Amino acid sequence: MKVNIHEAAAHLSKLINRVSGGEEIIIARAGKPVARLVPVGSRPVERIPGTAKGKIILHEDFTAPLTDDVIDSFYK
């Protein structure tokens, strides 16, 4: 659901009830999203460095320069 700032301020308690039910509310200014209202429990779990060790394999040319074709594809 997306609401503007004025509507969010006027109906904050109703929006909080919806968020408590698991819904996510996007708050927008002039139609552009500026904030997200989410349940407290939905915060991402803190990442622990090194937990994927041995699970990710990088190809030997991973750090090689990109070809012109690949670079050009970013600009199309």
C-alpha cells in the first residue's frame, strides 16, 4: 500500500494497525517513495561474515576486464 505524507499523518494509528497485521506501507512525497513502514519483527537478520565460506565459487576470470559487448549492453 502506498500513501502520501499528509494521509499517513492523518491516519497513523490505522496504518500502524495494518502494519501490525504484517502489511508494508510505503509513504510518498509528491508521489515518490520516501519511507517504508514495516513491522518491527520484519527487520533483516544481522549478517555474519564468513557463513557462506566454501559455498560460493568465483570463476578464475572473475576480475578480468569486461568485453566491449558487455560494457555496451549497460548503455542500451
